[in-house]
Amino acid sequence: MNRRSRKLPLLGPETLALLMTFLIGGWGLLTIVSSQSHASEPFLLAGKQLMFLILGLAVMWGASKVPFRFYCRNAWILMLAAFGLLLLLPLFGVRVNGMCGWFRLGGFHFQPTEPAKGIYLLTLVIAFSKLRSDNLRFWGGALLTLVWLLPILLQPDFGTAAIYLAVFASLYFLSGGSWRNLLLLAAGGVGTAALFVWRHPYAWRRITGLFNPDLDPLGSGWHIRQFELAIARGGWFGAKLGGAVWSNAYLPLAYNDSAYATMAETLGWCGVLPVWICFTVLIASLLLLAFRFGLAREARLYLLGAAALVGIQTLVHISVNLCLLPTTGLTLPLISYGGSSLFGCCLLLGIALSAANETE
């Protein structure tokens, strides 16, 4: 692979990706301010998020300047580092909301599964590039994904595990995988989900709460009802800053897991439309970069995988907030509060921009 050296066009895909990242991050700050507008220190979390956003954009820019071949050559070293952190969670991690997925570092929490997403994608791309046979790609990728999933399921974090599995399925399909293996993967995913629900009764309560929240209105149905009320209250044009009562009083984790519902209450349907547009442009930019002539196979696959990862996680978060899926605890990329999620997404996008300059 060779690195292409050229100036960025004024409105080229790279510039659009950077601009959309900045704009989406700005909407995240607005969402956090709205969710805390009735708190004693309404700008505390937004101030921290602004710092995370500035550092995240710096990470994205720095990662984009490292040659993609460097990431490819050191993919397994990066995997060992990320995987080692995941294995240390049961020993040194802290439990938040029933999940042992964070390290406490001073006054901050660090969630290693977030930056690990970009590294997982990198290892999957390397495996797909080396394994030319369809069956080898499928079983090799499935085994690699399973290795990554084990420490994540032990936390337990089924939402993140589902994202990893969906990215594997998407990348396998985009690399020319067979429908037979995709159906086999779907059956395996359903079986794994059923086993997880059987082992963790709270997951079954979330499913029943989605279809009939009145069965347990103060428990598993609470999230569903608050999502519905917050979004309905936003209407077409929103309750405006300072008027998002539901997000401040009743919506669980309004600045994180419920970020989309907070935006919908504050800005209304007309206000969240630009966010949809920004995410669409960001994903389209990655796809345009992936189909450049002469791009290396590994680089093309990474760009496709990055687009799939951002798109899938965004759709899952929004679907949960719209009461179309059971609650999972997944963040909205670049918008939800938290440095781990923001840094992880910026690292993923930075490596993707680096990949856009690698030719055969």
C-alpha cells in the first residue's frame, strides 16, 4: 500500500466528514445543556463535554495523519492492548447500572469497549483481506468476533456485543459474503440473544416492557413511557432550551442513553432533522471515500466498516428512544455525554480518514 499525498478539496468527502463530526458534536453540547438546564450547575457536564470534544477532534486529526499501513502492521499489538484492558475489567473495573464496564481514573470513568471498536474493526479488516475464500472469511471473522465478544458479554454488555456482531455481518456482506453464511450468522445471533436473555432475566423484562409497559410501569416500562412522553412533548418545534421539563426530571440518563429523546423534546421533529442530515452526510462521505478508484482493499473495507458501525449504532440508539427496540444503554455517537464514547468514535473516524489515502 502507498500513501496518497494531496490537498483536501474544499468540499471533498474528507472535509465533509470533519465538518459533520464538528456539527454533530455541537448538537451534543446543546443536548447536554438542555438535559441539565434545571440542575444547580447546568453547564458542568457541557463544559466537560466541550473539553472531550476538543480533545476528540485532536485525536481524530492526529489519527488521520498516521499512515494506514502503520495501523495494519500493528493491528494485533493494538488488539492485545485493547483486549488486555477488557480482561482487566472484572478485576479492577467499577460497576455502573449493573455492568462492570468502566475503570475509574480520578474523577473520570473510562470505558475501554468504546475505543476498542475501531481496533476490532481493524483486526476484522486484516482477517478479511488475508482470507480470500468465502468460508474462511466467514469462519475466521466469526471466530475473531467471538474472541472479542467474550469479555464484553461477561460485563455483561449485550448492546455493545450486538453492535460488534452487526458490524461483522455488515462487513462480511459488503466483502461479497454468501447469503447462506449470513443466514447461519443470523441464526447464531438469535441463539446467542436467547441464551443471554435466559441467563439475565432483566433482559427479558426489557423486552416485555417494550410491548406492554403497563405491566411494570415503575420498572421495565418506565423508560418506554418517559421516551414517549418526552418526544410527544417536543412536538414539531420543541420546548426550547430551559423548557425540556421531562428531560430534566423524568427521562433516565437524559444526556447519555436518552440523548435523542432529549433533543426531540428540546428541538422537536424539525430540530432533530438537521441531526439526521448530518449523520447521513457523514456516513455518505465515508462511503464515497470507500469507492475511490485505486484504494487498497484493506482501506476500502475499513471505510465501509466505519460507515456501518456509525450508522448501525446511530439507528439502534434512535430506535430505542423511539420505542422500536428494547432499552440497551447504547450512546448516540458524538452526541451522548462521555469522553470514552467520543474518543472512540473520533479514533474510528481518524483511522478511516487515514485509510482514504492508502492506494494499492
